[in-house]
Amino acid sequence: MTTTSLETSPDQTPLDQIRSRIAAACAEAGRSPDDVTLIAVSKLQPEDRVRAVLKQGQRIFGENRVQEAAGKWPAYRDEFPGISLHILGPLQSNKVRQAMELAEVIHSVDRPKIAQTIARIADEIGTCPELFLQINTGEEPQKAGVLPAEADAFVAECRDLSLPVKGLMCIPPADEEASLHFALLAKIAARNGLAGLSMGMSGDFEKAVSFGATHVRVGSAIFGARG
């Protein structure tokens, strides 16, 4: 996209620059910036960087690992009201309860067993985070998520379990054009009546916005490269 660089200023913080770029991408796509949630991905970032972004007003953060999230976010919540934590990485069955107690949203419901475990624990504790179902749009054997051909059945199964499915999530293959995967995810979501699209990271979030992303997951462009 060519317009976004005109919307940023050298004296802006990286966080402000990303917000400006999202607003410009939304304007180009005829969308409202209010319809796109920026998730600051803080995995493996040092405390000083995370704290700086918190002080700039960001309150929506993403973590890949439940253990890392549990080690830092309870203390941040005590200090900074209004934090919303999103779990982005694949869940192990023995970490599901902890993830559900920590996070407002889980983006990585990637197989029926995890969905069933979430449903069981939700019945026990009486609450459940909002959920995104991960679709392996590139059909990569090393990557989590259900295959596109299995997506409709997985959505139906999760609905049968009375899970609060907000939308779908994908991570496109690094060596393929991301737009093709964003378009595929949007198509699967639309035919299943799902409004949420968790897609787009530091290198391609503007493309994701143009294809309807409702949640973009940006790490290094906000915090800098991890050590």
C-alpha cells in the first residue's frame, strides 16, 4: 500500500506509527479504524519495552505461551487497569484452564480436542474467553490449525459445544503471498457467519486490513526485534 507512509511522522512512537498506518489502511479500504483491534504481541519482550507501551496507553496485548503470560500479566493488571490479554500460540491440554483464567480471548483453538477441553472447563468455571478458530490456510504440516476443507465442520462442532466462537485466525506461510490466505480466511468466515478475522502481523497487517481483518497482531514493529 502506498498511502500509509504519508500518515506517519518521525516524532511518533512506533506504537503511534502503527496506529496511524492502521487508520490509513482502513481509510483506503473504506473501513472505520474502530473496527480493527490492534494486539501488541509482547512475547519474549523485555519488561522495559512492555512497560513503555503500557504507559503509552496500549491495553490489548498478545502472548504465545501461557506460562510466560502467567509470569508477567497479573502484576501488570494490578498496575495498569483495563488490560485485555489474548493468547495467540497453540495450547497444550494441560494449559487450557490456566489460559482461560488468564485471557479474555484465545486465538488458537486449533483442533477438536482443545475445543472439547475448553467446553468442559467452561462448564466447570461458568465462563469462557472469546475464541478464534485457527485455520491452517497453507496446509503446512508443521503448523497448527485445521485444514480449510475441515473448517466448516470444525466451526459446527464448536457451535454444538456452545463455545463463544468470535471468528477465525490464520498465519500465512512465510514464502507465499499473504493476500491469498487472507482472502481464503475471509471466505471461510463469511460462509459460516463469523465476523471476526484475526490475521495480519508486522509485515502484512495493512494487507490484512484490506481483506477485512478485525484483529491484527503486531509485535516487532511496536517493540523492536526480540533479542
